[in-house]
Amino acid sequence: MKRKGAFLLMMMTMTMTLLLTSCWSKKELTDLAIVAAMGVDKTKDGRYHLTLQIINPGNVAGGMQGGGGGTQSPPVTIYSASGDNIVEASRRASGRISRRLYYAHTNLVVVGEKLAREEGLNTLIDAFDRDPEFRNTSSLVIANHSTAADLVKTLTPVDKIPANKVLKTLEFTERKWGENVKISLQEVMKSLESPGRGTVVSGFRLVGNPQQAQKLDNLQESAPGATLRAFGIAVLKKGKLVDWLYGKPARGTVWILDKIQGTDINIDWEGKKEAIAYQTVRQKTSVSAQVKNGQPHISVHTRVEGDLGEMEVPVDITNPKVITKIEQSLRKEIKKELKTAIERAQKNKTDILGFGEVVHRTRPNQFKKLKSEWNDVYFPKLDVDITVEAYVRRAGLRNKSFLSGIKENQK
């Protein structure tokens, strides 16, 4: 028995040794070029132009090298290549760098406006989704009145890696303002595959001189001459860019999609424009659908709770009737934004609001009859009821308005 036990132990040890020493898929860090962001444009001759933002590990870890007469180096290096398709362009780019391109950490994909408008995103998304190394959780943005190359090449202050600057800007503007959405390749795929559904993608714009944006001098200024800015929402129909939304139509769209995390609503008071600022704390939007006599009908319900953030006129907020009046004004303003967003989508004949998806989910048999003509016939004439509930929960650290106290002392 002892011999048999020793033999089994020896066999198990040999087996574990063989398994643990398998290194067939090893990847040495010194052999990898980590791609943080990828930009895709279309050239004049119809080819794909790929711009890759490669991380310089030493510069990111220890800050930009230099000082004392040394040569400064940026935290990222840019490589570009063109090809008849994305795979060819990527392979051609590998001939310009001494390391293997590694896409597992690519968190950002930027598509040029010309490419998005003329050809669309369907072919690109298919190529990304087929690559086992590429993550479909990567965020997608469209260059607003710019090329993807210009955005990817821009050096940014505060955040050393420019791709992180874009991602964090999307995250915080979605959380605090509500006119942009952070959306992944996977979410875009689901929207494009959904019956009768349009798609929205955030836009980013390079503000300033593109040549200046690529220089280290741009980072050494307290107010950089060129920077990246979240700018608008792209409306996609069948994968192609058809319109840009800015301001209230953009925020109304995000609101109906129930992606608003926080924003500021300004209302008029006593003849003064935008006199009171209301900060949303929590909000929930639900959409329901009915089909009557073959005609779809949509109901949108929004409930909002928030605080008073600022008042430019004396207001007695200790009076419940005043609070009720403020809430009524808020409901009208929010309803106006939602209505504006719906009218803009109907004008574009693109259901980016997901109304068709709601009809399909709740009335699948009826939607089969509407599906083929949903965007062009039924959606533009759709009847939509909008109901808004808005409540003021707090007034900050002060109940009585500071301006009210000044007004009383001046009497």
C-alpha cells in the first residue's frame, strides 16, 4: 500500500509539473504595444485609415521624462496605417512598431464623421466583434466636425493618457449634465439589431488648432490652446450618421432613454429669465405602449426629485404655495424638453427613443405588421402622451433666501 501511495503521489507531481510549466500562450510585457485608443477614418480613395494611440509605460509611470536639459517624451505615441479593411490596416501598422499590437486594453474607439455619415458603422462593428482580443465593452464616440485621427493624436492635461480623458469626460458629463451618454460597442450593436430602433452615440470635438494639440507645448500652458470636449449626440439611422443633437433636444433624448443621472433645470420667475436653478437628485422615466385600431400609442412618464441650487431673485421658499408653483414650472420646462426631443426624432424619421422596441416587447404580434414601415410611416406620426412629476425636496443650507433678507433690510 505504501508503494502504491508513493507511486500515485509521484504521478500526480509529474502531471502538475507538466501543467504548470505550459507557457504556449505567454505574452511578455516588453513585447507588447498596448493600444489605449483607436481612430478610424476613410481616405479620399476609399480606404480605411487607422490611428493608434500607444501607451509609453515608462512615461506614464514616472511622468514625462525630461527637465534639466533632457528631451521630454509624451505619455503616448501615435502610429497610423491604411488598408482596404480594418484587419489589413492593423497588420500594416505592425510594420512600423517593434512590438506586437495588443488590443485587449483598448477602451476607446473613435470614428471620423465622414466615415460615419457616408458608410456607417455596421462594417466596423462586425470587424471589432470578430476579433477575440478586442473588447466589445470599449466606449464608442464619433468625431464631431473633425477626423478621428485629430482626436486620437491630441495630448491632454490632467489625464496623461488622452483616451482616459475622453472616457472620464463622458462619465462625469453624463452624471452631472445629461447631454451626453457613455455607450459601448456592445450597446450600439444591440440598438442596431433591435427592430425599428435608431442609435445614439456621443460626439467629441477638438477645440483649437489640431497641430497645436499634438505638441508638448500644449500641456505646458495653464489654459491649453487645444483640447477635447464632449460635444453633441450623433443620431444613427441604419448605422449611418444623419443628425447631431445639441442642448435641450440632446438632454430630452437622454431623459426619455432613462439615462439621466443628474442635471440642472433653470426656470423663469417674476419676469426674470432662468432665475431659479433646480438640481435633480433622482429621476426615473418609463415608457409604455398600446395599439388601438392598428395605430400605436406611446405614454412617457417621468418622475423627478431635486434641490434648489440657486436663486437670482428674492423667493419665500418657506411658503408651501411658492414651492408648489416652482414644481409646476419645473414640470412645464421638463415636458417641453421631452416634447422637443420627440419632435426632432420624428422629423429625422429615426426612432432613437426606443418606442418601437417598447411596442415590440408589449405587442409583438401587432408590431410585426408595423415593423417594415415603422421609422418612415408610423413613428413620425406617433401620438405620445407625456406626464411629468417634479418635486422640490430640499433648499440647500438655507431656507430663507439671502436675497429676501437683503430686500427686507432695504425697506
